[in-house]
Amino acid sequence: MSTRVRITLSEIEQLRDVPGVEARYGDEHIAMSVFRFDSEMLVTPHLANLVGHDSPMLHLRRYQDDGLFDRFAYHASELWSNGRDVWQQPQPTGQMLGD
């Protein structure tokens, strides 16, 4: 397991008993971070050869149907629904890229 995943899981574990906090594993390559708050969303598409904090952050607001907000929301929802609960599933043991 990559160091980045191990560190993230360690940090998330501290939030395990906080109501409403969920975390999931996914098999897809996810090259973005998404934080959604009602009709606003912060999206960071991770660009090649850059770490996340060097990539641009988009502040999206939902003003219309099927706009950029809805497209990112749908994509994130699909990834989430296909994910596995971090606290209900055994942690992956295979080698990941970056190890």
C-alpha cells in the first residue's frame, strides 16, 4: 500500500466516530478531489506531474441543470456508489503504484 494511502487512512480513522463522515475505497483511478456543500462544490483536477496542491481548484456553483456542477456531481456520485466502505471492508493488501 502506498505511503500516501496509509497516511490518509490514519488521518481518516480519527474521524471514524464522527456522525455523517464516510470514506470509501475505489478501484478506479481518481484524478481529482471533490468537496460538495449543497449547491457549491470545490473540485481539484489533479494534473499530470503535479501534486494535488499544485493543481487548480475550481469553485463551482449550481445555476442550471446539466451544467459543469451537475457533471462533476454525477461523476463523483458514480465513483462513490461503486466504492467500498473503508471501515466495513478489509484494507487492500496488494502493492499499489508508488510503493
